[in-house]
Amino acid sequence: MRKGKRTFASRKRKIAGLCAFVLAGVIGVGAYAFTASNIVPAQSAGGGSNVVSGYTEVGKSYTFSANGEETTGVELILKGEQEPHDVKVALTKAAPTLSTEWSDCPEADISKLAAKEFLAKCTFKAAIPDAEGLLLSVTAVSQGEVIIG
């Protein structure tokens, strides 16, 4: 009798082991089915280098308010390899530190003058009193947008 009890317990263990094996298989197939349905778009990655040349300001002309005491805009002649796409200017007492001090020069107001020379017409956000406008800062890019931190 004793032998029969051991066989029954052994059979229970075998059945439990078989059930665990089947369950693991079902879970594995389910996980594969889930990951097989993920779609990853094609991507590219790479590195490279190129020369970055700057712009040189070769001329400027200021526009003043009616009373002549405030500067309202500036026209710049920039020299560079490519036409500027975005230009920003700041007229301040010292080096500009705030992004609000910069004014955008609309792309429509940037034109080609000659080979490698471009005219940018810029209007300041607010008129700059003469005592405040001591330093003209200019930044320009040929692609994308100038971002002032």
C-alpha cells in the first residue's frame, strides 16, 4: 500500500511540472506575439563634419525716431558664404544678457546685394534711447533659427 501512495504523489508532481512547462510555453508564445506586432520605423544615424564660416558685418545704417532721440531700427550688410536665413539684433548698453533684448529681422527683409553680401533690415521691438544703444550685437544663421538662451 505504501508503494501506491508514493506513486500517486510522484504522478501529482509530474503533472504539476508538465503544467508549469506548458504554462511557460504559452507565456513565451504570447510574449513573442506581442513583440512581433511592434513596428519600428526606419532610422538613420551618422556623424560628419563641415566647415562653419561666420558672417562679417561690413556696413550698418540706423533708423531714428521722429525726434531723433531714439533708435528704431538698423540695416546691416552681412558678408558670408551663404544667404542668412534668420538674423537677430540687439542694441544695448553692454553685451545683451536677456533673450527679450533681441529683435528678429524678418526673413522677408533679408536680400542679396552682391556675391556673398546680404542686406538685413531690422526693426527693434521697442525704440532704444540714445544713451542705451551703445553696443550692436548681431547673430545670423543660414539654416534653421537663431535661438537666444
